[in-house]
Amino acid sequence: MLALRISKYWNKNPLWFTGLDYDTQLLVLAEYRLAHENEKQRKQRKVKNQRAIIIRNQDKIKNKGVYYGQKNTSKAG
């Protein structure tokens, strides 16, 4: 559905967006999002993305015990 809305926004045929290469799709999607989001929605999306990054990084630390090239110097185990 989003692809159809984007194609309509750009006054193109319905399958136009799906025919674009991946990098171009990302740029078109970003432009569409900026044109249709208000400031509150942007802030909410930013906070949501930041939380997801924090959780992902915490999971990496828990699962690997090593993070961003830091050596595990603990003598335990």
C-alpha cells in the first residue's frame, strides 16, 4: 500500500516505486516521509529508532560479552 501511495504522490504509475533500485527507493521513501510527517511524528520515530539501537547494542553485549573490539579481560571462567 505504501508503494502505491508513494507512486501517487509522485504522479507515477502504480508499479513505478517497485521498479526503482534499492538506493533510489530509500531516497524516495525518505522524501515521502518528510513530506507527510509532522514534527511530533518525527520526534516519536527518532526516539523509537534510538531505543531500538540501544536494545540491539545491549543484546550484542549480553550475547557476545565483547563489544566493538573490546577484549574480554575478565579472569572468571
